[in-house]
Amino acid sequence: MLPTRVYLLALAVAFARECGGSRAILASQRAGAVVTSKSRAIRFVAVDGHSLSSPQQQIKISSGRHVLHFRVSLPLLGWRFPGVSDEADGPFDYSFEANHHYTVDGRLSRTGSFTLLVTDEDKRPRAK
């Protein structure tokens, strides 16, 4: 009787994990915003080497370490740096906690390098 209970408990835990009980949610800072000639757009294009069907502004992934591939569109980049494309893809390796919401944004330096910024919204201090 005891081995059956242990097996059922293990099965229930595995099922709960697969049903998304331990997922992290990632959203680009500009999710839902209209991209203009002066704004940037960050889209997720692949997770752990598996391409998404189309670039996404928000994704849900299992907790743990993942390599995300993202696409950044900077419409004025070609204007500021002639001969440079206004879109770039890049990898990002990060560990995500279960049931946390993350915001992904970026900053373009004066030299043209782009820094991706990830904020765990559940750890951000709340205004009083």
C-alpha cells in the first residue's frame, strides 16, 4: 500500500509541474506599445534553441536556467550609425524563478552597443 501512495504522490507532483505551476512569465518593456520611428521593440524568437512560431512580446517558460534569443528593433540605429542594420538578434542566458514575472528592456549606448536589462517584478520594491 505504501509504494502505491508514494507512486501516486510522485505522479501528482510531476503532473502539477507539467501543468505550468512552476512557470515564469517574461514580457518586453514595450509589450502592447505601438512601435514608432523613435522607439525600440524587443521580441523573443527562441528558447533553448527552439524557435518560436513568430516573435513574441510575452512568453511563459519553466523555471530554471534558459538561453533566450531575442530580436531588438531600433528604427533610428541605421540613421545614427550608417551601414548598421536597425534590427539585431542575440542570445541571453539567465535563471528564472517559478511564479515570477520578469520585464525585459534594453539600453543603447552612445557607441552603439545594446545592453539587455531584466527586472524581476516580484522582487522590485513597491511604492508606499
